[in-house]
Amino acid sequence: MPEPRADAAKTVSNLRVNGTRLWSSLMVVAGIGPGPKGGSHRLTLSEDDKVARDLLVSWCEDLGCAIRIDSVGNVFARRAGTDGTLPPVLIGSHLDTQPHGGRFDGVLGVLGALEVLRSLNEQDIRTRHPVELVNWTNEEGSRFAPGLVGSGAYAGLYDDDTACASRDADGISFGDALKAIGYRGPTPAKHDAPPHAYFELHIEQGPLLEDQEVDVGVVTQVQGLRWFDVTFTGMEGHAGTIPMNQRRDAMMGAARLMERVYDIAVAHAPGAVATVGALTVQPGSRNVIPGSVNVAIDMRSPSADALAEMEVKLQTGATLIAAELNLGVEVRVPIRVAPVAFDVKLVNTVRRAAGQLGYRHRNIVSGALHDACHMAAIAPAAMIFSPCVKGISHNEAEDMRPEWATAGANVLYHAVLETAGVVAS
Ligand code: HGY
Ligand code: MN
Ligand code: MN
């Protein structure tokens, strides 16, 4: 196998992506499923998600990539390496967004990967390992819980039936929605062989990098997460006629539990956070005592021990509250993700690339979860963060500067060149 020549190494160090092209692609995708306030509303497996997927596939086909759709809709676009027997360097993220999402969360990673493929072609670079782009299905978990389902199925955490069984608020199953947009692929989602490496470019979704005027975040770890669905059941009744001491009001249970959720997080400060992001109230009529209320909870901490303690306190609290109020209670845990430390060698590759490219960079721990968390369980994985304005994300006001996107994509490009191995032409 030919090895790179010295001048090849010198030439490689001068390679850069085309930031203007990257930004233009970001703006085109931002126009698919736009939100009313300038952000994105492109829920997973929606018609808008299909349009974005179809566009991505056509862009990758234009590059001569081999396209593969797996059984949970993950989209892969592989650029051949000189040695087809070698596993790919996998790069990507997700195109689905929150209901009031931003234009860059996930999309930067998918289109940053596309820009790497475009630059490799344009600059006629041959790599030993194939380089493969991936768009993961349902990272956000907003329409179908849990999130990270595409990468989870690929990592072997969920079988296809489990992944396809979840239902949205309208009772539509993940599997039916997948078929409806034509993305239920033939190949099983579970990987048959792990990739050589996985890199994910993503916005920080926090304020640190911008506040410290840093161009690139070298992500060393991701904090752990647990989601809970706590459903209290009581008895529906007339809001005007039932005395307070005779009610079995499911909303009272939810109210007391919410207070306790925030208290648990504060008790595990400074690292822990907890959010009650949604309540599902049945029957949901102002003058009917709620018979059933589901409390959707998100708890996170960099400490696995703290997460375990928080879960015990939540479960105990829910049981106590239900007993006090004569309610039924069920606690489900759709997802648990342990804190993740990324591959030291790959993290060093990212840091070295940022330094050689002249970018201000620093280590950072991710507060948000990413598909890279599941990938880290089966292959060496690392992430690259770009700043975003005021750290705003999961909000239509999410924004970033073009030069930040370019910097992140350049670091991704050089991490790929180093890891995939450049073969002199
Ligand atoms: O919730 C998360 O951390 C991810 O941004 N979906
Ligand atoms: Mn994301
Ligand atoms: Mn997100």
C-alpha cells in the first residue's frame, strides 16, 4: 500500500473546506420545515424531514457516494477509500429538530460532514479508509421517545421492533411514520462491524465558547442523562362539585412531584440539572378534575453516582406522593445514558488539528447528549464543538457565525484526513 510522501503531508496541512459552500447548504436546509420565528420545525420522520433527507441523499449521490438506508432510517453515504476492506471513518449527526428548534443543532454536523466529502472530491484526495457520512434518525426524541434511537439501534441498544414501536402524541408509530416517508431501509440497523472512528461536529448549545472567545471546543466528555415518565392516575370529576378533601386529583400529584424534581437537582448541585419539559393531562378540560397526568422529566449529571441517587429520590418521592393523595402511579424510564469519556487518541487528534489550523480552542464537557454517546460504546469517538450565539439552542433564536461553522468543519476535515490516512496521488 503506497504511503504518503513528505510533500503530501505538507500539502495536506494547507487543505481547507469551502466555508461559503457550507453556509449556503446550511441556509438551504434551514428553509426546509422553517419555524414561525426563523428557526426550524422539522420533526423526525415528518414530511419536512423527508425533504431534507432526500436533498442530502441527492447531494451525496452527486459526489459519487454509495448510499445505504438501514431499517430505522439512518442514512449512510460512503466515499470509497483505496482499501475497501478497511472500516470507514464515520462522520455525521442529525437533521431532525425540536418543535421550536434551531437551524444548526445537528444540521451543522451532517452538512459539515458533507462539506468534508465535497472537499475531498474537489481536492482529489485519496484516503486509505473509506469516509462515510451519517444522518441519524430521531436524535431529538421529541416526537418519538426516547431520543438517539437511530444511533442506539446502530450500536445494538434497540432491536428494530423496539425502535419502531414507539408512538407519537397522535398514536402514529415510529415504524409507520418511517414507511410513510419511504425510509424504512432493507439492511438491519445493528452494525455488523464497528467503524474505524466516529467524529461529530455540533454547536455547543451553551455559552462557554462564545463567552471565552474560543473558536473550537475539544469535547472530552458528555454528562449522563435519564428520562422519566411518571404517570399519576386519580379520578375524573366535576371541578365545581367535588370538595377538595374528596378528590383524587392527578394534577396535584404532578404539582408536588415537579417541586421535588427541582429540589433533587438543587440538592446535587453544581453538576446536576433537571427539567420537566411536558405534561400530558387527561382529559385536559379546565372544568374536569384530571384523571391522569404524565410528567415528562429529564435529569442529567456528569456523575453516574449522582444520577443513580437522583433516580432513587424521584422513584421514592413519586410513591410517597401517590400514597398521600390516594393516586395510582407508574414510573417508566425510556432512556438512561451513562456519562461518556471520548477516545483520548481521537480527542488529541481534534486538539492537534485545531492547534495546527490556528484556532483558539479549549477542552469542554458537553451538557447536551449526542449520537456520539452511543457511538463511543462501540468505536473510538470524539466531538468538535462550534460556538453558538449566547449559547441559545432548542430555541428558534439559535444562531452562529459562518466563521465558526467553517472553523469546526476545517477541524473535522483534518481529523478525518489524519484518521482515514491520506494516500499520495
Ligand atoms: O437533549 C439533548 O441533549 C440533545 O440535544 N437532543
Ligand atoms: Mn443535537
Ligand atoms: Mn437537540
